[in-house]
Amino acid sequence: MAMTVMHNNMSMAALGELQKNNRSLGKTLKKVATGMRLNSAGDGASAYAISERMRVQLRTLSQDEQNVKNGRDLLAVADGGIQNIIAQLRTMKELAINAANDTNTDADRATIQKEFDARRDGIEEIAVETNYNGKRLLDGSWWRYRKETSASTSKGTQQAITTTPPARPTGNVTIIASGNYTISQDGVYKLDSGYTGNITITTKNVELQQTDKWNQDVTINCTTPGTALWLNSMQITNSTASSGKSFLSFTGTGNTLQLLGGSMIHYSASSNATVACVNIGDGLAINDGGLGDGVLDVTYSAGSNDSGAGIGTDGAGGSAQYLVINSGKVLSMASSSEGAAIGSGGTGSHIGRIEINGGTVIAAGSDGAAIGSGASGTVIAAGSDGAAIGSGASGSSVDHIVINGGDITRVLKKIPF
């Protein structure tokens, strides 16, 4: 008997049309429910892509609007706290005037003083407790944080600065005879006995040694950014005759000064000198060279009207992004009339960031800061003539002083030289 497959083409066709109508109805109902014509790529791929981009923009604008509302609410909270403080101050002024009235007895004034003190304490409480989402608004911390974050974002000085030097140079030692000399190859170099002159370093990884205990009238100029200079037990004294130049100067950022043994620099500046004894260029990191005994001892004896610095920038407009001390022992004694012992020089000079991460730092300034900016800067509080850590007098500044570790010794009084 033959097998017969039963079918009903008319019913299948009707079922297909029904399913198609149901899908169409579903799409239509979805458009009605959402109020949008485009709900999926099936409604039109190109139009859907355009609509999604516009939806993202709308959500972004909506969040921007919410951010503005949050900022407005924050300012409203801060304004409310300020108005409360103003009200307290008005009352305190009234109390002060009332206490001055001769009709009051001592007991009356004592009572007035108690209320005055209570309202003053109330101002302190308002300043501490006024907050938005846990952020205190009137004690200075939030606004200071915003200012420093903004400044560091523009100057690139907020993050910790790490400058890693290359491996210590090896190979034969090249003897440098007196006179001007250019070092253009990485390696180890030694100053000949009695050397005087100017050394220009155009390469990036150099170790300097010396034959004698002391050399006179020597200048070292590193002209390439990113130079690693290994200073090995150098002892240099520069007289007034050579004070128109820094003893040691760097160019650009990314430079490192590696201290091997004890290096001493004695520098006598003439009147109106503006140079730094060790000019950090636009950015310098100082490290122990790896032997554990790295020392840099700078004595900067200035003349009259001098605006130079011990370790830092030149006076009269010198500028640098950063100075970092990571390890080793750094001592700087400067009698500059305006510049800092460690920091910027005098009028108009600037350092973006001074960062001390380790080692031992000893600094003694005169009219400028011991650690910080030279004359009339804007950081921390100054002492009588200059700050121990901060700024001195007359136009220079430092943005950030960050002390993450190490031992810091501050000398507050003038140091005679």
C-alpha cells in the first residue's frame, strides 16, 4: 500500500500570514508603548544607528544637567554655612560693642565674653561640620584640594615623580686635562691634577671623578635632557672670578644626579649674582648611587644683592618643573640674600614641585627659604626673614612641597659664613 503525506496548504498559508501579522502588531504595540518609532535595527539599521547616537548625547546632557544641579546644591550648602557664620560675626560685633559700654560691670563683661566665646566656637563647628556628601566645604580642605588638583593637572606635577637612571658607566677611565673639555661619549672620566676649566657633557650617562682632593674654578654643564651624572667624591671650590656660572647645571627634564661617596661644593658668588650653585634645569632627581654613602654638601656663600640658590633654579626668573630627593644625604647652606638653600632663586623664580621621598636633607637658608622658594613666594608660612620650609621674600614661588619620607632638618636662623 502506498504511503500518502497529508497536508493542508491553505491552512499553512493562513498560519504564516497570522504569524506575520502578529509580528507586525508586536512592533506597532512596542512603538506605541515606548513612544519611539525606532526600537531596534529591524526598524531601519542606519536610522537606528543615528538615533542611538542621539540617545547617548541626550543621556550625556541629562547627566551634565544633574552634575550642575549637584554643584548648585553644594554651593547652596556652602552658602548656608557662610550665612550662619556671618550671622554669628554680626552678633559677636554687637557683643564687642556692648562690652565696651561703661555701664557694664566686670560680671556683665564676663557674661558677654562667655557668649562671645560660645559663638566663636560655633563658627568653628560650622566650618568643620558644613559638608556635602561628606566633603567639608568651609574648613579649607576641599577648596585647597580642588585648587591643587587643578594646578597640578595643568603643570603635570601632581603624581609622584620617578626618574630611573641607567646602569652605572663602566670601562676605562679617561683623564681630562685642564681647559675646556666636551664629553660626548658615555663612560668614566677623571679630572687631572690641578684641573680648572669648563666641562660640557653632551651625552647621557657619565661618571666624574677627580685626582686631587680639591679642584678650583670648575664648571660642569649637562646640555642634554635625561642626563644621568654620577658624581664620585668630587670636591670643588669656585671663587668669585667664576661666579657668573653655576658649578653644575642641567638642561630640560628627566635628569638624575647619582651620588657616589662624599661630594663637596664650595661656591662664592659676587655681588648681584643670580646663578644657582647646582642648577637643576627643568627637572632633577637626586639619588644615592648605590653604595649607600652618597653625600652632596653644598656651601653657597653669596655677595650683596644676590638672588641665586644653593640647589635649585637661578634667580630673576629661573624656572623648573620639579626637584626630587629620593636617597642619599643632601646638605645645602646658603647665605643668598634672596634665594633658597634648596629650591628656587630670587625674584620671579619658580619650582613646580619639591618632593622628598627618602634620605637625609639638611638645609639652612638666610633671607630666602631653607627648603622652598626664594624671595616673597606663596607657600606655607615664612619666618622673620625667610621660611624654614616654604617661601622667602619678593616674587618667587613653589607649587607643591611633598615629603613622603626621609629625615628633614630645618634651620630657622641666619647662618654666618
